[in-house]
Amino acid sequence: MSGDSAKQVTFKVQRYDPEKDSAPHFQEFTVPTSRGMTVLDGLLYIKENLESSLTFRSSCRMSICGSCAMFINNYPRLACHTQIEELQADRLTIQPLPNLPIIKDLVPDLNPMFSNHKAIKPYLIRHDTAEMESPGAEYAQLPEELNDYLQFSYCVKCGICVAACPTSASDTLFLGPQALAQCYHYCADSRDEGEAERFPLVDTDHGVWHCHFAGACSEACPKGLDPALAIQLLKRRLTSQALRLRKKQQPSPLVLPPTESKPEIAYPEFSAGEGT
Amino acid sequence: MRRTYLWFFQLVTGALIAVLLGIHIVVQHFDAILVFFGVDAAQSTSWAAMTARASQGIWVFIYIALLAVGLYHGINGLRNIILEVTRSTRAERAVTWAMIVIGIIFFAGGTYVPVALLTG
């Protein structure tokens, strides 16, 4: 990186402090960039060298936590997962995620999304409450049953799908692709018995039926999830249940944990000169 | 559950529109194609041909069915779009009832002529 000549890129960053500003405005910064530098690196450079009051969220810097989701050049992306070079622009416009209230500068208020997520009961619901209260065994699940929902378990709750969704833009009461995809995730889990509790929550005018299948959520998701697919599958589940086309499936049975403990693998010993 | 049925009927009426509107388009506008296939449907848009069809129960049924499924599909779709910008349950209820009333008025108006022609 040291051998690369620094290219100057202008960061046009939306600023908004609710205690001082009546409306959001833009502030421009010139940032020296190099190959491999991410938008988050650029924002950190601004915060460390140019404007310490610039506010944004970030944590893992490796697109795992989903904290640094923002609107970069009019598209929702993770700042740590977006290299400045790939945008092929001398000017970057950085704004907070749309469709969510702004707390300050580039920090959106994710509470509406988390409230919707919480509302769909994103956890395993079983009728065997005694086992749920004090687990003594494991729920069996086949690999193909796991594949039914595995991709949806990779959601990092960054809010990018909500920001990309045209329905979330027009309907503030819409549950949003994140919550609906997670509803499908738990309903599709063979260990779960919570459909009867979750379906009334999503079978509403502002629930699953308001998805127009634009597919913007799936296109924007930085983790490669397909929330639009989950929503269509959820519609199919609701319809087949209403028309009584589905066979009642028994939830995964309990299996006792292994009686014999696995043999311990010897921890390798390293000596000081080894491997050099 | 009610909304699931509303959506399911939206799908069903969409499929029915494709079939019923297809029949209408072929008979009314693609009569040359019918002639090519050996079906004499010449002058299908003439007054005599249309009144002759209107006196047959099957055609009256097809047109009333097309009107019904078209109205349901269109009005339910419009309702869904309007509900995207409504903010209260009261407003949603008002929109739903307005759509039902509009649908009934259009259906009554649309069925009056074919039923009158059929019954003489």
C-alpha cells in the first residue's frame, strides 16, 4: 500500500445534529486514498484528522457486525465492505440509511427495525415448555431440514434490506424485509412450532402481503441473503395453510445427548524454533 | 387469514383474466386468425354479431365473469396501493368500504346491459 500514489477523493458527507441543525446538510472532505481502502477507512481518516465530531457506527470492519451500513453513492452498502476504488468515482456521497429516522450524522435509528424483528418472535417456539425451560436433550435436525432456512440465519440485522425496500419507503407501518425473512426463517425451522403465533402477526395489510416482490432487498443484502425469496415462501406457507393443502408436520423429536464423551484431541506442542 | 384469502383470490382472478380476456381478444380483435384456422368469425364486431352473442347464455356468463374478476383484481390491487399510504385503522376501513361500494356500482352498471339483452 505504501507504494501506491495517494488519490484524492472528495467525501460529501451528510451531517445532522438534532440539537443544532434544523435539517440535514452536506459537508465535504478531501481524503487521500490508496488501493484496498474502504469507505469506512475514509470516514475513520476524516474523524481522526479532519472532523472529530463526525458520527457513524462501526465495529468489526469485516462485514460481520453490520454496524456501518450507510447510503453510499445512493445505494445502501456496508462501508467496511465497500472499497473506494470499486465505486470508480472521485466524489462519494455518504448519507445515513434511508427509510429509518436519523439519530445523528450517519447514524440511523434502527429501533423500528428491531421492534419489527422482535414482534415476529425470532426464537424457537415449542409446546414442550418443560424442555424449553430446562433443556436436557437436543432437537434432531437433518441436514436438508437445516438447508431450508440456513441462509436466512446469516442475517446481521444491518438494515440495508429495509433501506433498499421501496415498500418500506412508502409504508412506515410495513414490517419490512428483515422481519419477514426472519419470520420465515423460524417458521421453516423443523424444530419450531410457532407458526400459529407468528402467522397472525404477518398476515396483515402491512405485513407479508404488502411486499411487491421488487427484489431490491435481495440485491442489496451484503451477506448474500435472499429476503425476497423468504417472503414469497412465507406467502406460500400462509396460503397453503389457509387452503389446508399442507400436511401437519411433527416438530423435530428430542434426542438424548451422546452417552460417551468424545476422545480428547491432544493439543499440539510447539517449540520455539519450529516452523521458522 | 382473511388477507391470505384476498391475496389468493388476487392470484386466481389474475389467471382467470388471462383466460377470459384471451377469449374476448381473440373473438373481437383476432377474427382474421380464427378464419385462418377455419372458424368463420367474420364480422365479429358488427352489431348483429354482438347482439347475437349477447343473446347466448354462455357469452353473457363469460362477460359477466370477466367483469367480476377484472373488478376484483383491479379494485383489490388499488386498495393495496392506497393502504400503503394510510396511517390509521379507521382510514383503512374507510378505504376498504369505499372500494366495495365502487365495485358493486361498477358491477351493477356493467351487468345491466347483458342481462337486459339476455332477458329481452
